[in-house]
Amino acid sequence: MLIAPGVHVVHVSEEKLMHPGGTNVYLVGNGEWVLVDSGEDTEAVAGNILDYLEGLGRPRLREIVVTHSHADHWGGARRVGAATGATLRAYNFEAWDAEKREALRDYPNVRPLRDGELISIGARGLRAVHTPGHSPEHLCYFLEDEGILFSGDTILGIGTTVIQDLGAYMTSLAKLLDLHPRSICPGHGPVIEDGEARIGEYIRHREMRERQILGLLAEKPHTTRQIVKALYAEVDRRLHKAAARNVQTHLDKLLGEGRIKSRVRGGSRYFLLTS
Ligand SMILES: [Zn+2]
């Protein structure tokens, strides 16, 4: 589906619990094309992408640029690369898990990308922006003239993302806000029309969670589990594990800032305010 001149979204998988809205990859170009992410490693996903290219008249796919090392973002690259000869590009590829690099061992051409690197696509520029937080090697891509941000898993079209390092994530959100994106093309869920507003919502959402956690700890010490139960009572229990990880990132950030401390009692770790 065309979302802007020379920018197409290809929806490549069905809805999953962790990814409501399914998975998207994007084709950017005119003459020569670049694929942003490549979906997971299944014949159906690669088939979707190759069929879409066929529909565009089978133009040259020059590069596959991936946002990060989670398999639903790069897994399809091998099949698409084999069919098109596209170069695979990623940030800090050397630091990817050994088994992932091993899976791409036969990939003919993998080239690293630097933070801030400008990928030329005809007269347009696609800027790689290092945005750690969801994962350490996460890159977003910013199509500068059109103000279109390809956000991978840093911003989702629906719901909120899992965060590994909240301090880094908040810094990355501030960096993305500075780009003043008009629209955001996420790795999962629908395209976001008012990009800047959504980033603001994400920032406020995290700040609200932080205030809620501090509020609970001001009442009495809590374990991670107790915090999840208090804050995510309305959320599907199957998502509580993901919620616990997010709560833990808040606690890690607050511990790092020295605003809270922890204490083990009866075999459980309780968090409480410092002072
Ligand atoms: Zn991910």
C-alpha cells in the first residue's frame, strides 16, 4: 500500500498477542529501492515482499536496512536477499548474538551502518538514527524531506513496546522528538499520522508509570509482582510477564538514579524509596 510517493508499506504477518496489528516492512525508493526490515523467516513473509516488488515491476532492491536484531525484523532477509541480491545493513552487527550472525553466515553481503549515516535513495536521504532502549542496537530511519520516521519497535502503531533499558529509551525518545517527524511507520500496527504527538504521548506514558510506581513505594515497600498487580489489574494476565519486564526497567532506572533502594525479606526483593 502506498503511504507517500515512493514509500510503500507491506503488511507481512497476522496479529499476535505481543504484536497487535501484525508486522510491517517498508519499501522506499524510485528506480532503486531500499527495504526497511524484512519480517520473520518464513516463506510466506518473503513471498509477500517479493510479490510486492513484482507488482512494482521488479525494480532493483539495493539494500535491506534492519531496525534491530529481533527475528521478526530481519529473519526474512536471507530469502529476500537470495532472490534480489540486496546488501543487508545493520547497526553494530558484530555485537548481535552469535546464533543470529551464524544464521546470516551465508548472506553474501552484510555491511554495518553508523549512527547518523545518510543512505541515499535517488535524490532522497534516509538517515540512520541510533535509538537504544527497546534493544541496544536499535536504529530508526528518518526520511528527511518527507518527515517520515521508520520506528521499528521503538514506537508501535498500537500499544506500548517492551523496553530493555528505560534510561536509554527516554533519551532515544527525546532524540526522535527533535526530528519533528510528521508521520511514523512502525514495525507493528498502523501508520501514525501525527508522529510528534505520539512520541509526546510515549514520554508522558512512561513518566506517568514512574510517578505511579513512586506513589506505590511511598505507601509501603512493594515487590515487582505487587507493582504489576496494582498497575496492570485491567490488562490481560497473559501480558503480565511483559508488564513485569517493563516495571523492572522502571525500577532499574530509579535504582540507578538512587531514588529507590531494595531489600530482601522472606526471600522476596522489596523496593522502597530512599531517604
Ligand atoms: Zn523488537
